[in-house]
Amino acid sequence: MAREEPHYLLFFASCFLAFCLSIVPLSGLAANARPEFVCLVMFYWTLKHPQQFGIFVSWIVGLLWDVLMGSTLGVHGLALALQAYLILSMIQRLQMYPLLQQSFVVFIVVGIVLMLYRWIEGFLAQPARDMAYMLGAVSSAIVWPFLSVSLRRLENA
Amino acid sequence: MPRLLFSQGWSREAAVRWFFSPGDLVIKNIFVEGPYLGTRMILVGVLSALLVVADAKFDFVSPVRQTLSTALAPVQWLVSAPGDIVEWTEDTVKSRDQLQAENAALKNRLFILEAKSQRLSSLSAEVNRLRELLNASSFVDDSVLVSEIIGINPDPYLHEVVVNKGFEDGIFVGQPVLDSYGLVGQVTQVAPLTSRVLLISDHNHAVPIQVNRNGVRGILVGIGVLDQLELVNIPDTADIQEGDLLVSSGLGGKFPPGYPVARVNSITHDPGEPFAKIEAEPLAELNRSRHILMVFRKPEPILRASEKNPTEQTAMAQ
């Protein structure tokens, strides 16, 4: 049986680490293929504890992410809130899925998040030149099983 | 819509759940958030839209941003820490020979630069006298503040860096930024301890320049590629050649005049196009410099007083 109360310290620690990983400088293809760690971490917490980490918490985390990235305030917030909404609207099925199938959903949801972000940024600044940013969704899907399993182990430890 | 979904799918979902329960699921999760899900999403969407408009078009939210970015400063420090540690270790464990060689090289360079600057001071005095004759304002030396790049915007479509000086050091939005080779960009966001610099190679950046050889003016825009800039709207007949040095013209009031920006490396004249296609390579080491210079012109910073004395002394000694 899982613990009813989420491990809040682990939540803050994982968010902090995800923020760090999301601004580590990378170049070339690696910069495009960087897994969206903040999305993945919030995916885990919403999936595991939907009562505590819903749309509003995701939105707040997204606002902090905006400040960290220097993007227009609210863009990442909206994208992460949409992610939480998508997860919550299919949570019963999602919790039942095996990891590999969850990975596929991660690919689609993170892809939608990235597209929404690029679309708004395209309005505000300049549109993306190519679709290379979608590599981030692929790499996120690849990282998801490892991240999910390790976070669950840490939480149950 | 969510309510419908729950009421219809409950029994089957629950049955499946009981059959295949992996053991760490809680039954009450079925009623997560319930019918308010869509309402919450719409509320958050509207709030975000308001924030985006307020941030992009007005200046309401910059205090919020500054407070939050101070709170998030540890993240930035942690990420730049490995680089700092490597640099510190390199400095600390250098051998005596290496240090002596480096010291000698730096001394040589200092001699050369001092010799050059001797001529510069007499030349700038002459320029000032001539400008007085023309009744123009005299040419003032800008003062600079050295700062260090501690972060790079992870978005590959944006050319922006984070530096370790903020408005507590007197940094302001729109401040021009140099490195030791040329113009780097300008400050776009200021927090108490850090600030963000938009590079001249970014899509959204343009610098008014003139050709150093003959004073032909133009506007140099970034195209989102680090080692290439484009000179736009230049007629085919303009006198610009490959290898020409482009310096900032000072028009527009953003950048001080006379700083080197780029060197022309290709010119294409296409009879079908109304303008020549001119590409230039930025002189500043946009992706290599770790230390950059923030230029102060309007407000005199505290640093100015301490810097003024040595220059005056050297001027008197000459």
C-alpha cells in the first residue's frame, strides 16, 4: 500500500533538481533533445498524488520555471497546467498502464506541452524554425521509466 | 464532461482496478478533482493569459519576477558551480613555471596596450578639441564593470546569457555589453543579483552600425545563428566590401558609437533582389567569452571615482 501522504520534502528536492537540470548549458543537438525534467517530475507527482498536486500546483511550478528561463511569465505555467489537466482527465487509465505504455502517453503529453509553449512564444517573439524541439518529447519518453521507478523507490524508502 | 466520464466508466474501471491492482493505488483516486477539473483549467488559462499580456505589454509584473528570481538564484549558482570549481582548481594548482610564463605574457601584452593607449589619450584629447571647435559635446570615455557569465538560456532558439551582476551593481535595462573584441549585446532583464543579456546574434536583436572605412550606415540584425549577422536593406550600389569593419554608429541612442561589432565576410548581388545580401561575422566571442564588460554611460557608477584617479595620474605622468 502506498503512503497516503505525499513525501513533500522529496517533491521540493525533485523540483529543485529538475530546475537545475533544465538550465544546465548544452549545445547543438543536445540542447534540442534535452528531456523536459520539470514536466516529467510534475507528471510523476500528479500521477501519484492527484489530490495534492493538481492544476494549481503545476501552474505555480510553471511560473517559477518561467522566471528561471526568463520567458514571459505565464507561458510555462499554462503549459504545465495543461499537462496536469490532461493527466487528471485520464488518470484512472494512466495509473493502470504499464511503464512502457505510460512512456507513450508521456511522449504525447510532453509533445503537446512543448507545442503549446512554442506556439505562444511564436506569437510573442519568433516562431521556431523547425520541429527539432520535438526531440525533447522523445527523450522525455525514454527517461520516464527510469525517473518514475527511482522516484517511487525514494518515496517508499 | 468529466462527470459523465466518471459516472459511466466507474464500474468497469473499478473492476479492472480490483483485478489488476498493482498494490500501490488508492481507491479514492477515482474521485480526483471531480467535476471542477475543466473549471479549474479555464480559470488557470485565463490567469495565465492575463499574466502573459501583463508581462509582455506592460511593466506590472517585474517586481514579482525580481522577487522570484532572487529565490531561484541558488539554482543558478548550483548549475554554474562545477565550472567555477574547475576554474578555481586550475588557478590553484598551476605550477610555478606556468604562472611565470603567464605572468611574462601578460606583462608583454600590458606594455603593448599601454603604448597604444599613450597615443590614444593624445588622440582623444585632439578629438575633443576639434569637437569643441564644432560646438559638439565632447567625447567621453565610457566606464565599464567586469561581470561573469553564469548561465545560458537553455532554449536553443534564444541567444541569451545570464550574468552575475544585477541592479544592486547599477545594471539597467538596455545597457550595452562588450567583451574584449567587440559588442556582445544588451541587457533585457535585471534582477537584484543577476541580469539577462540578449546577444546580437538573436533573432530579435538589431544594431545600428556604420562602416568604419567610409561611414556608410546600416542596420545589422541577428538571424539566430551565433557566428553570422545580416546587414539589411543596403542598396546594391553602396560602397561596402568584404573585410570591412562595422562599428556601432550610436544612432538610436542604445549603443555608444565607435565600438567594433562585426566584419563583413560575404556580399551577394542578385539582380532579382532589391537589396544586396550582406553577411558579417561578429567580432565578439559570443559563445566563448566567460567575462564580459557592462558599459556605463548615463548614470555615473561608484566604480567611476576609483577608476578616474589612475587614468588622471597616467595622463599627468605623460
